[in-house]
Amino acid sequence: MANMNVARQIDWELLEFKKQTFNLILLDGPYEINYNNREWDKPNSIDWGFLFLMSKIWLKNNGNVILFTGWSNLKKMLTISSSYFNLQNIITWDRVKTRRAKDKNLTSASEFILWFTKKNLEEKNIILNKEDSLTKKSTSGMGHKNGSRYRRLSNVWTDIPPIVPWSEEYTGYDCQKPLALIRRIIRLFSNPSDTIGDFFCGSGTTAEASIIEKRNYFCSDINSKAIEITNNRIKKYT
């Protein structure tokens, strides 16, 4: 089996893990919207059925799968995934910063985070840890009652901004996710010492978040630049 806590350039179809290796799998692949005419983002660029199948094999029985997607690919992801996983919730991440749209459409300021578990998993076995949002309550009375000054985390996330070119953590990699966003997901859907799998590791946000949150990780990407950025990013920790 491949060693954990590494980032590698490898085609995810060739990865060989034992069954039930991962407690949490993050899938942040192409949204298939031909973003900026990128070759990797063309429609049907990924065999999602095969990826869901392998994720099901590699996922522990009480593990979670988190999938990022956009509105135009949402129906397709829900249809394909239904053969392999149960959908637990759809989180809407309000990015604030909008993307361009066609003349006859609204600009897009949201992305969707789909939360899956294995089929027939009893509710008591689902891993979901308590987490407050970063939004302070408007009234102090309710905060004093439940011991928190912040709103309880819902399935609409408005408190984490996207990465922009002037962000301190910006690496120059396309579609980079904020470290705070991935850290929240890791805290919510896994426990310390668990093992996280990310097969579209991009700029290495999952690797860094896993280190900070004291999880093991395996990150891979077919893009050699992604692996270079990831390994440079985590040098300060290793």
C-alpha cells in the first residue's frame, strides 16, 4: 500500500490501496465547465462512475466523501453518485466573488459541497463533529444561553471568502480552495489521526490542512506542477 503523508504525481486510476483505507475522501475535480478554455475542464473529462466505485472500496464503512461541484454539474454528480453512496446533505458555499455567466443567465457566486456516506450506514455511526460558524450572533442573549458567541454551522457557508490573487495563501494554482474551508471540512467529517485521501490535490490545501488538524493524508494529482507546489507548501511542516 502507498505510504501516507505524501504527495505524488500519479494517475488516480493506478492507485492501489487496501479496502477501507480512508476515513475521509475529498474530491475536488473538474467542474466540467471549460473554465478559461482549460483542456482538463472539458465536459466528460473524468470517469466519475469509476472514481465513485474506487472511492467506495477505499472508504472505511463509517467514512465520509466530500465532493465539490458547480451548479451546472450538480445533477450529473447526484445521478452518478446515487449508485454508490447516500447523500447526507448539500452545502452551499457562498463565494461572494462571482464568476462570469452567459448573457441570459445569472452570475454564479456559489459552489456546492456534497456530503456522502456509504449506503445503509446507521445514523449513529456517521462522523459529524460539532462546529460553529465564524459569524457572530446579532444578539448576545442567545449566545450566553448555549455558550457560544457564534452562529451554529448550517448548510449555507457565507463566512469563508474565496482565494483571490492578492490572498496571502495564493499559490498561483487554478481553482485553489481556502485553507480555512478545507480545515473546517476535515474537522467536521473526520477525527484526529484519521487518514484523508485527496486525488485532485491541486495546490496542496488538503495536505496542509491535514497536518494542521493532525490527520494523516495521501494526496495525488496527474499534474506535476500540482505536486511541486504541494511539496513546497508542506516543507515548513516536515
